[in-house]
Amino acid sequence: MVLYGLLDALDSSTLPFTITLILVVIVFCVLFKQNRRKQREPPVLLNLIPHLGSALTFGADPLKFLHNAKESLGSATFASYIAGKRMVFFTSPSSWPEILRAPPSSLRFDVVGLEVMANAFSVPNSKAKMAQIGVGGKATHAQFIKYLSTKEHLDNLSSKARDSLYTTLTATAATAAATTTTTLPLYGTIFPIIFRATMCSLFGNDHPLSTSSSFHEDFSTFDDKFPFLAGGAPPIAFKGATSALARLASTLTYKTAPKDASGIMKARHELFSTFDMSDKERSYCQVVMVWAAVANTIPACAWTILYILKNAEAKAAVEKEVRGIASGAGDYDVTKFDEMPILTSCVTETLRLTSASLTVREVGSGGFQMKDGTKLREGDRVAIYPPILHFDNSVFEDSKTFRYDRFIKSPELASKVMPFGGGISRCPGRFFAQREVKAFVCAVFSACTIDLADPSTPFPNFDPNRVGLGINQIKPGEDVQIKIRPTNKQN
Ligand code: HEM
């Protein structure tokens, strides 16, 4: 009302000037508030774009952004606005243990997890909270440890993945050999093989997600838009993705609970059935596992094969090691995957080079003070970006190069590779994920003859939309072509 009265009082010749002045003052106030720094708080990176802040610069090249900001501010810890959130980046790995070990109520993961559940998986926040009580709380943390890490369950998951991988891979290679198809896209070929194997492990061989290829497209459609949805974009803008999610979730209702599902999926099913949720909401909470189990494992498999194929010495060494455990019929002992130093080193090196995960916490009520005195405001998002360590030449010599035996020569470096995040939110599926990647490489090199269609093909670029989410994906349109045949029927 006051503003209308003011505008009325102005004559039309001064109106445009007055409106511009008001807007400038508002922008100035927002920028002043954003860039203000209180005592003992980290320096603030000057942002001239309200709300969006440094989102575009960070997304375009996170390492360059972090190094430039650190240098220009003269501080390894600094605050910056990213898409409306005040993020405090800790670029020095020496500060990471303190953050990852902070009490969960001081540096909270639950708020961050709930936000993703609500934004990307359409689980209403209060319902998500109940599911999260399980996920982040003692009950489901214990479930994750029991059903994703203990030998019996891990061996069970890995054996199912191994069997499916071998069968589907050899069938794919045989089809390629029997037809005129001379080359296949690497990522496009791997995707359905890993998706199916992971679904067989989690839900059993007869579950619709394991048997029907229509869900491959649904997963891709949802996963493509996942970064936008998780970032808070309105679901209405991504109707195709939300419909695809609904179709995936419709296979996971209470009534369709599969008999031969894995221990983890059965345990979650039972836990969610005790919550005050609708059947539909429970199925959306379950579909989170589908995304978590597949979204990073597929690119991890693709990059591992690609790095090995690009390096003749690595390929020869891996092939020799695989022959040592695999009979060629795919019935190798899954526990042997943990005893393959060359393949383990290749997988860790691949994860080091391709990981882009961001570990985020929200500062709880009352703020938080670091041991060095740095003060963090309540509501600040604290961010750790492990690739800043992965590409530190003083730690990983010649850090941009794939050295297949890096972790055989320097085993102590393996603990500095953090593709699975850290602290309370550290990926509980990491043991299974690494076994699955190894099972896939073993199936490829024991049963197939595989080569790049053109050995001089350059490495594809990373898809910039995936920054912060896990393993980088190949930029759309840059998939590389491979030649693959069953070993006993060479071309
Ligand atoms: C190469 C493959 C994988 C990578 C790189 C990966 C990476 C990650 C990362 C970075 C996080 C978040 C950590 C954080 O916020 O600090 C995470 C969370 C999670 N991952 Fe994985 N993951 C992989 C495979 C898997 C698999 C196969 C499963 C399940 C079978 C799985 C289940 C989960 C779950 C349930 C969470 C959420 C944990 C929580 O909310 O506490 N992941 N993963």
C-alpha cells in the first residue's frame, strides 16, 4: 500500500527512474547481506548475482572455482552463495575429519538427505522424515551395515550380480557376433547389463525391474533430470521424469513385495510398513535404493573398462589376473574379487579420476565453531569436494594420469580416495559396488574379446550436469564405440 501511494505521488516522467532506483537498492541490500562477514567467520566470495550466486561458475569447473576462490581470498575455507544457499567450502583435507566426525546434531546430514528425498523422489518431507529416521538413524544404519556389509549378505548380492552379468554380457556379445553389427556404444551396451544385474541382486531374478527392459528407459529418463529435481526445480517442469519415477515405484508396492528379494530390501520393506505411510509413499522410499544402487555403478563400470582398454599394459595385467580366478564359465568365487590387487588398483584409480561427489552437512541450531575458531552460522551448508584431493599432484603424482598400478606401488594412498563420501552418510553400498564393478570386468575379460573400435578415440568429456552427485557420466553424444565378441568366436 505504501509503495502504491508512493508511486501515485510520482509523475510518469520520473517513474522509470524511481523503479530502477528501488530495484538497485533491493539488489544492493541483498548483495550486502550475502557478502557480509561477521567476526571469525570465513571470508565470503563476492557474488554479484543474487540467489544464483556462484552456481554456474562452480558447475562449469568445480576445481577451478575452488582453487581460484581459495587463492583470491587467501583462505582454504570460504563461503559462497550457490543457488540461494550459503555454502562454506573446506578445501583443505586436514579439516575434513573434524567435519565428518562432528556430532550429527551440529553438522546435520538428515536435513540434506530429507531434502533430496522430498525434491527428487517426491516423498513429502514429513513422510520422508519417517523413512529417514530409519535411513539416517540407528535402525536403518544398522540395517545397512548388516545387509550390505556382512559377508553372508554381501556374498549373496555379489553372486546374483555375477550370474546376471555373465549371462547378459555373453548374450550381448554373441548377438553382436551373429549380426552385421561391427561396433557398439560402450555406455549404451553396459547400461542394461549393470541395471539388470543390480536389480536381480536387490529384488530377485523374477522381479519386473529385473525382467522388463522398459524400465531401463524409465530409469534413464528419471536419472537425466535427477540433478535438476534434487536441486529443487519444480517437478511439474519435468513431467516425463516424474512419470518415469512413478512407473519404477509402481513395481515396489507393498503388495508386490518380492519373495526372493535381498535381505536389505526385505528389511526396508518391513521397517517402512511400520511407518504411517501410504503404500505409494513406501514404494517411493524403496525406489531411492534403485537409484542409489545403479546411478553411480553404471558409469563406474564404463570408465573402468575404458581406462583399461586405453592402456595396453593395464589391459594385459588385468587379463592375466582375471585368468587366474576365472574359469571362463563365469562361475568364479566372488570372495576372490577382494584378492585381486591389479583390478582393485584399476578400480580405485578410475574412481579417483571420475568421482565428483560433494559431501554436504547443514549447520544445526546455535551454529558451530571449528577447533581453529572458525564460526559457522546456523543453516550454513558445509561442503567437502574430495576431487580437490584426488587431483593434488603433491599427493597423487601426475594426478591427471591413469596409473593402473598406483595403489600397488603406494597402497597407503587408497585411503585418500573418497568416491563414497564420508562420515555418517558414507555410501553403505560401497563394498557391493566395488565387487560389482570387478565382477563386470572379470566377465568381460574372461568371456569376451573387447577392443576400442578406434584406439585413438579421445576420452569423452564429463557431463557437467552431474557435478556433486557421485561418479561423472559421459557427456551425452560422446559415448565411445567398442568391438566385443565372445572369446571362442572371434571375428
Ligand atoms: C560406484 C558406485 C557407487 C558410488 C560412487 C556411490 C557413492 C555414494 C555417495 C557419494 C553417497 C553419498 C555420501 C555422502 O553424502 O556423503 C552415497 C550414498 C548412498 N549409497 Fe552409494 N554409491 C555407489 C553405489 C551404491 C550401491 C551399489 C548401493 C546399494 C546397493 C548404494 C547405496 C547408497 C545409499 C543407500 C546411500 C545413502 C546413505 C544414507 O543416506 O545414509 N550405493 N553413495
